[in-house]
Amino acid sequence: MTLLEELRKETAELHQQLDNWEVTLRLMSAEVSAIDYFQYLQSFCALHAAVEHSLYREVARFYPEMAFNQRLSLLEKELHQHQLTALVLDAPIDLREIEGIRCLGAIYVMEGSRLGGRFIANHLGKHQARIGVSEFPFLTEKPTVSWNAFLAFLATVPDKERENVVTAAKYMFNFVRLALEKAVEIINEKNSI
């Protein structure tokens, strides 16, 4: 079994939990609205603000080009364009979980979300009249390092490090889910005032 196959197998349930996240389900429904899209953007901006600097700095030690795949500035620009505020989460990532070669497991999660983003963008494009948004830069942006290039690099991980990479991917999936849920909670509290 390759490392990629192991990552997919060991994180399948965690990935499914993210696919079933309330905001994703609304975003992928036929009744998707601008509010759903904006909540998605704000949540992901909060997530990226919480992890991006530390994670991409760490991965740059192993794969320097990957540092150019950061998306926080793109998210902030899109929020500004829609006159939305960025959230700050009190949810720091545990650096011990992503240090060293482990960071590749965390990057697997963050970079993998781009694939889902393209699928979401296609769906939103079909409903852009209802949403009132015609472009989705965060979801359609092409990274400096492609998914396939990252997978090729991932395949070079020594066998003795595979368990560390898989453990970090599991940690990251859980961190992402909790951070996104916390972001939605903050958004809902602000909107109910």
C-alpha cells in the first residue's frame, strides 16, 4: 500500500465528516445562498489564519516551493471585496503535531481541500444568479505547486516516517473540523446580536 493509499484509508471517516459539515451541505444544495458562501469564506479565512503561517513555514523546510501555495491573502482579499470581516479564532494549532516530516500529513489535508473547492466552485457557478457572486477566486485559484506534484513529493517519504505523516493528517482533519465549527459558532453569535 502506498502512503497516499494509506492516508486515504486512514482518514476516510474524518474526510466524510468534513463533507457533512453543515456549511458544506448548504453550499452544495440547490438552495445555496450568498449567506452560505460568505459563511464558508469567513470560516476558511479563520482556519487559514490559525494554521497557514506555521504550517507552510514548516513544510518549506522540506519542500520550499510549497510555501507559495498559501491562500490566506486571497481569502482576505475576497472577504474585503464582499465587505465581510475576517474572524480570529482562539484555536492555535499544536506545532508538535505538524513539526518535521509530519507537516506533510497536515499539508495533505490543506492542499486536498483545493480539490473539493473546485467541485464546490462548479456547483456555485450553476447557482450564481441566486448567490449574486459570479467569481470564486479562493475556490478556483491555481496553486504554485499542483496536487500531482505534491503527491509525487509525498511518495518520497521514507517508510519509517509514514506513520507520523498519517497521524498528522488525522490530527489536521480534526483540527480543521473543530476550527470550522468554532468559526460558524462565532459567525452565528455575531449575526444573532
